[in-house]
Amino acid sequence: MKTLLLSMLLLVNNGIANKKTNYHPNKNTWPVSTLKVDAAQSLVSWHIEKLTGSHAGTLKVFLGQLTVQNKKITGGWIVIDMNTLDVTDLTQPDKQKLENNLKGDNFFDTGRFTVARFDITRIDYPEKGATTANITGNLTMHGLTKQIDFKAAILKNSASELIARADVNINRRDWNIATGNFKYDHFISPAIALHILIKAS
């Protein structure tokens, strides 16, 4: 009887030892990486229209970070230094004059509102392996916070580096920018086009 019981136990143990286990990791078990935004390699370009033409320029990213899980952006934030506002389509002295106007209290008032900040609140990928993402977040600028939505193209996405770009259109009146001066408010388009390039590692 003892011999029979021992034989049965050995068979059971061998069956357990030889059984193959299929492991399907849940997406929530993937490690989360935090990438630091490379301020020197990131840039925001802007473009505005007016009745007599248009103007273009740049703004520099001050700092930021992105979180990535399973090669997908899951969150992050970016801070832009508004005092780096540069006009690129004019030469001196017109260049300096326009920069002073844009930094003044009729426009961005960079003396009071030195930075703008964007915080990601949601990211959706339209399909598996997609190289574009639908991003929703809060843009804080000129003392006000408003939600914006846009599509971002993921140009590079590895374990150590991420490069993304996006074209974003905002309405300056949503942030109460250049609304107190009749001339500026009515002769300059309320739309501001932004082209954003972000590199993080």
C-alpha cells in the first residue's frame, strides 16, 4: 500500500514539474521610465498673422520630464521660458521693438508671467504600434490654465531617448493675451500657431 501511495505521489510531482506555464505579463507590470527633457535640443516655434502680414519666432524650453511605459508616453510636463521669446523674421531695430512689445504688458507680460507650463493629463494611441498620439493637457500661460488637445508625431522612441513633434493652434484670447489694447486685439489674429519639438533622454 505504501509503495502504491509513493508511486502516485511521484507521478503527481513529476506532472507538476513538467507542466509548462504560459506567462502573459499585464501591461501595468511594465516598468515606468522617467526621461528628462533636453532643453538645449527642444524648441517651440511660433507664428502669428496680422492684417499687414505675419511674424514668426521661437521660445526656449526651460525644463521638463516625460514618463514612458512599454515604449508609450504616459505623462509628463514641460516649462517654457517666456523671456526667451525671439523674433526671427525681422532685423534690428524692428526686431527688438517687436520683441519688447510681445514681452510687454499688452501681450505676454513676461515680467509677471515668466514661464508657461504644459501638463499632460491624457494620452491616447489610435492603434497598436502607432507613431502618433492624441494628447490632452492643461496649458498654463499668462496666469490662466486652459485645456488643449493636439496630435503628436513620435519620431524616435527607445529605452533611453524620445523625440516628438507637434503642431498646436491656440487662441490667445483664451488666456486673455492682447485683449486690453484695441489695436493689438483687432489688427492681430487671435490664433497663434506653435510648432513644438521635444527631445528627452
